[in-house]
Amino acid sequence: MKIDLLTLFPEMFVSPLQFSLLKKAQEKKLVEINIVNIRDFTLDKHKTADDSPFGGGSGMVMKAEPLIMALGSSLPAGKAGVKGQVILMTPSGKKIDQETAKRLAREKHLTIICGHYEGVDQRFVDKYVDEELSIGDYVLTGGELPALVLIDAVCRLIPGVVKEADSIVNDSFYNGLLDYPSYTRPEEFEGIKIPEVLKSGNHREIARWRRKEALKRTLLNRPELLASAGLKEEDKKLLEELILE
Ligand code: ADE
């Protein structure tokens, strides 16, 4: 996958992209991330990327021209017009979830634009942006951190990035439920032992316990997820047990 990141603050990406899975994914050439400084495409000597809003009001609006030029610069030569999925990070966008990450992980080329200030000239959005995405119902200072969140969520789903496919399949949200609790050595920590079943070697029982714990967490922390989790008869029985307990 190729990701072009259009930003006014390229330095914000340097360190987060140099560690852990994102670093390995780039080293293994599973992902190529190209950072484009929008300010390099401004037209005046002051490198103005924003201007005041028509109609008045506070805040500044990101200008369309530098964004279009920056977008053009990230296209492969001779492929003008073929730009993959163009995404604008903005608190006014659709909220991302694991399904969004799965869908975007199938794309070959993403262009992610980090919005700033009061917004982006709507004519640019209407003509060049395929989707506007938000990472949640809160306002950050800009789209850089949201872009990193999106890139992280998408890249770990690209085949080969996470070693054991298993650890993705068991993720919270992957199957519509939150993840079950995990334990590692030592068996006893500050007087608390690990659940006995995990030492039993009985894989059916372990799977049942994990499913029940996933249901319990979801019921306690995110009950609204249960309605769309595609629960089976066995799950409903486990939920009844939990409610009685
Ligand atoms: N920019 C500022 N806040 C944001 C959010 N919650 N999601 C995406 N982009 C943003």
C-alpha cells in the first residue's frame, strides 16, 4: 500500500512512523508512506496556506490551491487523476471504526489530508475528497494525530504486518465484541491467581470461557455493540448466565 500524507506539520510524523509495527511494515515494503508538506505548494512568498473565511467569523480556512498542487505532486507521473482514495481528517467526518480500517486496508493507495484551523475550502472537499473521517466526538488541534490513528489501524490489517494472523482475528471489535482478558507469567501476582481454566489444556473450555468473558466485557463497557454482534444461540445462553451471575 502507498500512503501519501498531506500536512502542514510534517515533523509530527517523524517519530511515530519510526517505531514498532509501522516501522517494520515500511522496512518490509508492505507500506510506503510519503509525507508531503502542503506549505511547499503555496504560491506567495509568505507561504500562506490559510485565509479568513468569506462571510466573516473567527478562525482560518485552508486554501484550495496549495492542497490541489500538493495532491497533484503525490500522483505517479503520467497518472494524473488516478489518486486512490482521498481522505480528509476532520471532526465533521464520519466516525471511523474497525470496519473502516478493514475496508481501507484493501486499498492500494490512500491519500490522507490533515485538516487544520476552522476547516478546508469546501470547493476542494467537494471536488477532490472521497471521504471525510473523524476519530471521535472531540476536537483536536489538527488532523495529524487522527491521521496517525487511522494509519496505525489500517496498516496492522495489511497481510504480513502483524505476524500471527490470529492476533488480528481476536482483536477487540474484529468479531463485533470487545477482546477477552489475557494473562501471562507468573501464575500468581500479588496474591491473585490466573483463572484455573486457562491451565486446563481443554481448548473447548478455554474457548467457551474466553467467549463468555468477551461478552461480559462488552455487556459492561459497550452494551450497544451486542445488538449488531451477530450473536449465536450459544452466546445468548452465555449472556443469560452472565446476567444471572
Ligand atoms: N481534527 C480535529 N479533530 C479531529 C477528529 N476528532 N477527527 C479527525 N480529525 C480531526
